[in-house]
Amino acid sequence: MTRILVVEDEPAIAAGLVEDLTFEGYAVEAIADGIGAISAARDCAFDLILLDVMLPGKDGLQVCRELRRGGLTTPIILLTARSLEAEKVLGLRLGADDYVTKPFGSEELRARIEAVLRRSRPVAPAEVFRFGDIAVDFLRCEVSRDGALIEVTAVEFKLLSAFIRSRGRVLSRQQLLDMVWADTHCGERVVDSHVANLRKKIEPDPSAPRHLVSVRSLGYRFDG
């Protein structure tokens, strides 16, 4: 499960972030000050840090600077109420991966989190991911079962790759559209159609899927 550290000293904002991100399937821990954030980030393996700039103890920019100087590479998104371009530029130069200006919408924040996580988890060119009797070769863009190639379209391969990179997480149809189809204007039924096609090709029993699992009213989850 993807782990996120929320560093926010406003209790209402912190509680809202924890609730929203937990609902999205993330494991979330909240810290209310800069000194505690440095300790938590160094002691625990987080996949992403949401870091408020205005914090007691040490502000977010100081926290970012210290973590990067200490060699921590965990992606950092700054949360700032300030709109000064100079501060945003400074944050990026100190090693932040992105920033969101308060007040922000939950959809925007989730999209930024997903984008930063995607960028931070590139699949190594030679990596082969295996589940069941299926092998996915990201270098050759091939899918095989017990060594025999399975014919998949480019879109099906991108969709399967998106599932693998987010394995264990529930992905909505809209999230999958954003990840796979990008700017093309497709309806959500397109996702269902391609998932059904993939199931026919990779599931032992497409009528009772074990890997591409439907999550009622929410979307799909890849278990592998």
C-alpha cells in the first residue's frame, strides 16, 4: 500500500487530508510540526510527503532542505497558502517535486499526487513483472503466458502497466482514463471494454477474475 506522510499543523486541514487520502486507498500518517516531520520521514519508508510550508519548529522549506541534504529521495509536494512565485521556485530548487497553493480542491491534489507518484516510480527498462503464469516485459512491451506471447494492443499494454504500477490500489474509471488515454475524449465505458478484453487474455477464468478485480461503485483494483 502506498504510504503518505501529511505534515500540516492545522488540525481541520490535516484531518480532512487524512480522511480523503485514506478513502483513496493510501496509508496515511499525519505530523503537525517540522521537527517531527524530519524524524518521521527519516525513520519510516514513505512513498510521498505532503508538506505544509508554514509549520511550527521548522518551516516546510527548512524541512525540505534538510531531508534532501540528508539524501532522502522521497517525493515532496509543498502545500502553501502563499502565491509568491519566488517561494515556489525556492521550494522546487530545494528539492520539492511539486507544490499546491491553498485553498486547493481535493481532485486537484489527488491528481498531483498521482502524477508525482508516477514520475517517481519509473519501471526499469529491463524489468519483467510476473503474476500467476503471466509475465509483463516493460522493455519489449510484451505479455506472455508460460513463455508464449499473448497478443495485446498498445492501449491494453498501457492499461495493464497502469494497473501494475498501482497494484493493490483502487483506481476509478476516470483515473484510468487520465493515466492511459490522457487527453483523448473517451467515455468511462471504454475502460470497461478494455478491462474485459484484458481479462480474456490474462485471467485463468475471465468470468471470475483474480487479478483485474471490480470494486463495486468505485472502479478496479489489480491484485498480483
